[in-house]
Amino acid sequence: MTMPHTLFISDLHLCAGQAHITAAFQRFVTKIAPKAEALYILGDLFEYWAGDDDLDDPLHQQITATLSELAANGTPVFLLHGNRDLLMGKVLAQACGATLLSDPTLVDLYGTPTLLTHGDALCTDDVSYQQFRSQVHDVVWQQNFLAQSLAQRKNFIEQLRARSRNEKQAKSYAIMDVSADAVAALLRQHGYPRLIHGHTHRPARHLLHLDNHLCERWVLGDWDERGYALHCDATGCRVLTDF
């Protein structure tokens, strides 16, 4: 009999140009996720999300229908905003049968306090990105952006993605990774929990000795080439790949 467990995924970047990743996601949600007590998606489900008025897109309809069926059959689905899909709103969440969570969110995972975040807020050494992040998280900025047509928004995001790819080539991996000080501050703030996040595309398990506490930090892998999930139960966490 399968032990009660919860699944965590992030950084899928689902888009029409990556059919094999969409297929892996479909297999994961229909074959593996129904056995879990809950599925948490910790940001960047989509390559980008221009607004909840883009639900008519065939791929978006496919993804929302798949998640909605999972939720309807008894596996709750939870969503965190990522840096690619921070404009996900209540309409999308309802279409997925999911609950939108604030970032970060603290949960009790089989007796272990566990803090969930996308992870980009922890990359504080990347000053230019944090300035951009503050701008796009501003409520007024989002309202003005969403007031534009869907086509205008998509065009802007495509240009932004191209610029971001160019800028990344000039940045070191260390700058784009999480800051040790930011991680420590977050763990202190929330009482030294286990931490699970994505964003950096550097899957690993880290053990941190912090203020006489031993804290576990799990970094989720991306789905750029294959599926990746974290399976957590009362005994701990382990990685699942290749669905």
C-alpha cells in the first residue's frame, strides 16, 4: 500500500513548441499525481502567462482540463506564481480546479514544517532582476499592463524574454543562484522549516546548519528535457524523474 505523500513540481515552462514536455506532464498528472494527497506547482507552469483572458488557447485548455480532472477526482492542486506566470489569477485557478497560494507559504508536511516558494525572491545578488521583479509585482503596474490587448501583452513578453536570454549570457551562475543570506533570513523568519523551491534549475538537496538548527533545502528541477517531481511523505523526500 502506498504511503500518504505529496508531490511538488515547478519550472515546466509549458508551451506549444515543447510537445514532449506537455506529454510528460500529461502522463505525470494522469498516472502518478492521482496517487498523491496533493500536488503543488511552485511556479512557472507555463513558459509565460499574459493574463487569464488567454484561456482559449488550445494548449492552455488542455492543461487546465487535465489539472481540473485531477482535482475533481480527489487530489487537491495548489499553485504558486513564478516569474514567468506571475499574472496567473483566480480565473485560471478556477479553470484548473486549483488554489492559488501566497509566496511564501508554510505548510505542515506529515509533521515537518515546510516552506514553499518559487525561489526568485531569494536571488538577491542579481540586483537588476530584483529591481525588475519589484516593478512587475507592483499592483498598479499589473493593472496597467493587463489593460492592454492580449496581443500587445504577448508581444511585450516575447521581447522581454529575448532580452532576458541575452542578459543571462553576461551574468555568472553565482549571481543568478539564491543568496545564502536571503535563504538564512527566510528560514529564521519562519522558524527554521524545511524549504522547497524552484526557479534556479539546479536540482539538489542542501543541508544548512543555521543557529543550532539543521535545515533541509530542496531545489526542484526544471522540465526542459524531462519530468521532475519531489515526492514527500512522513519519512522524508525523494526525487522522481522520467515519466
